[in-house]
Amino acid sequence: MRIILTGASGRMGKQMLALFQSEGDIEVIAVDKNAVGESDCVVARYSNVCDVKESADAIVDFSLHTATCEVVEFAVKRNIPLVVATTGHTAYERSYIEKASEQIPVFTASNMSIAIAYLKRFSAKLAQIFPDADVEIIEAHHAKKIDSPSGTALSVAKRIVRERGFGKVVVGRGIGREKGEVNIHSLRIGASLGEHEVIIDTAGERIVLRHEVFCRSVYAEGALRALRFILTQSKGLYGIEDILP
């Protein structure tokens, strides 16, 4: 199997290269404007995805959301499956991804952790069970993370509102609160790899669901699972729920 990996020199790109090499059956075309380190699985290097000449079975995008449209356009042109693992997309970029899924298989997720996917599911279910409860989300990431709030926190909040059938997502805290508000609070501090806490409070009792990442390899493992899944699919838009056990 041959994969185009965009963002290959970044934090997650390096994790993906290490995982691909350990798999033993994957060749990588590494794409990044910065130098990509040595790896036995890398068969070619490019600074721009549009310059890639070799054939490939799929693309895994761990670059930046600002490069999304270019990567998506390339995938559609080559007619190959795409895993979008970047976050912080604008509404236009999200619509670009969705439009591409009408022609090729596209997998996209704000967080590639399988455990986070269950956090979303359980949080939404509990919020449904306790419709009058106040819900707050606190997320923390390293000081260099460029988007806030995290895509994961937003997706958790949006799912709660959607499955409750009422309410709205509020970023930050104003004065007081309206029924159904799901508030998100963000910390950018230290070297945190990702912490998400969902608080569901009925005034009489409180449920807290918490997830913390200690190693970026969990994201890489989730992306690999997404990759192997998307290779078997026809055109369409897929997400983390589609690969849950």
C-alpha cells in the first residue's frame, strides 16, 4: 500500500511515519514544506502535494486546515480516498470537504482518538437523560495550539445540542445562562496533548466525564484505523462513529 502523507514533518506527521514503518506493508510519499526526517518507509518527498507524480492508494492529511482545499482538490483529481485529520476548518473548508465526498471516499474527524469518540457518545446520551442539566466543557491543550476552542470540544458540544434537540453552543462565559446552553472553556497551557472534561450538573448531582491524552500515538493509531477503513469504502463522507467497535 502506498500513502501520501501531508504534514509529514509535523508532530503528528512524525508519529504517522513511525507507525507506518512499524506496519511493514506501507510505503509513504511524504509531503511537507519543511524537511522530512529519514524513514525506511518513505519512497519520495515533495514540498507540495500538487507536485506528487507517483500513484497512491490514499492520502492522510495532517497538515494545516489552510491547506485543506488544495489537498482535497488533489485527491478528487486523482480519484483517491482521503483521510482529513486536520482541525480548525472554516465553514468554507468544511463545505469543500463535504463536496469532495460526492466523488471520493472522505474520512474526517476532529479527533482521531477512539476513546474520545465514546466520550462524545456518552456525553450526548447523558445530556439527553438529564435534559434540564447544565452542561459545561473544559478543554486544555499545549500553548502552541493554533485553534481555540478545540475541534473536539466543539464537536462534543454540537452533538449534545443536536441530540437534545434544543439549546446552543456558547464559547466562553457571559453573565447567567440560558436553558440548553453548552459552554466551552479553553486553556492553552504548557505541553498538554489534549484534555477534555464534560460536566453535566442537575443542581442535585453532578456527572463528570474526563479524557486525557498522554501520547500522540493514540491519534496516529486512530488515523491508521480510519485509513484502512476508508480504503474499503465507496464515495461518501465518513467519521469516527463509522469505525467504532
